[in-house]
Amino acid sequence: MKLATFDGGTGQHVGFIDGDEMVDLTAADPSLGTMIELLERDPKVVGAASGSAPRVLLSEVKLCAPVPRPPRFLAIGYNYAAHLEETHMERPTRQAWFNKQQTSIIGPGDPIWIPAIAPDEIDYEGELGLVIGKRCKNVPNDKHAVLDVTAGFTIVNDVSVRDWQTLEPGMVVSKSFDTHRPIGPWIVTPDEIGDPLDLRLRTYVSDDLRQEGPYSGHALPLILASAPPFRAVVKAVSSPL
């Protein structure tokens, strides 16, 4: 299933995609007003809402960031081997965590702002993002255990201001300029993904293909984070929190 946050002209709603249509769950059940509320609800409630939900053509809605304001958005740097090679960076010997601010999140197709104070050092990196759907702790470092607490996967563009990044070890400012975290277009549930390490990653800048390769090329392929009330969209790490 593809879960989405969208705007059909009356504000943001959540729903799922069926062919060329968006099934509007919020219209059927206003308590399902955000993606976090949707993921926290019993599947039976969601199923009941879907039966009476109105439908609208996908072409007639604007897709937004699937989780527009996650309470926690954690990421780990230097985890994609091919990107380290193309940027001539050394692979780190330990995990390099950083936090993305909510204000940096935008939806698919939204314009990325190039700051006047750093117009020449903007970098991109296509990533597989993961949304945790269950409260969890001490999850084993095992693919099946991770998928058991996973709500789904989405696409993330890790936009960075590289000259600022060299000035701050925590990567707080350099990774969180406004509009520098596009995500979406939707969350795909694990049953439609299969083995996430079998996915291939392609990153385009305009129409120019800049990155391509199997997701198994990530140095740290598994993703974990705590869930509600700290539901998160995160990038790939191997060790549980």
C-alpha cells in the first residue's frame, strides 16, 4: 500500500493510492487527520474508513511530505559507499548521527532554496528513508525484526551545505536549511517492498542521472529509531537505539 499526505484544495488530508485515484481517509474519518494519527490507529479502524472514503484523481491533488512534521527526524551520515567515493570522503570508523529540523522538510517537487550565504556548496544525496510504526526499544540487529516495527519506506533527499558542514561537527545547521529535506512522494508499506536491500537507488539532478546502484551499497543498511511519541523518518543505520 502507498500511504500519502495530500492537499486536494481543502487542506492536508491523508489517504492511500489505488491505481490513479487517491482514497481520502480524512474525509471519511476526520480523526485520521495526519499520517502519525493514521499509523497509530488500529488497522480495523482504517479499514472501516477506507470502505466509505471518497476518491479523487491522483492528478488532481498535490502530494505533500508524507510525514510533514515528524517529532523526530534522525539520520546518519557517510553511509553510502558510492557517494563517499564520488565526494572523496573517507569512510568513518563510527556512526555519525545528526538531526534534521522540521522546518527543512518539503514535499516532492517543491523547490529547494539555494541560500545566498552559500550558493556554491549545495550537495544532494538520494536516500532510502524509513518510518517506524511501532514503539520499540532494543530491537535485534536483524532484518526481520526491523521490518516488524516498520510502517514503510519513503524517498529522502539529503541536501547539505558543505562549507557550513566543515565548520560544525554536529551538522545541525548545514543539514537543516529551509527546504533542504525533500521527502516523498508517499510511504510504501513493507509488503510491497520485499527485501529493501534489493532496491536500486537512482538520483537525478534535473534530468541528469547522478547516482545509481543497489541499496545494499550502503555501508550501514538497517534503520532503527524509537516510535510514538517519537515517530521518525530516519536514514540507514545498523545498530538499534
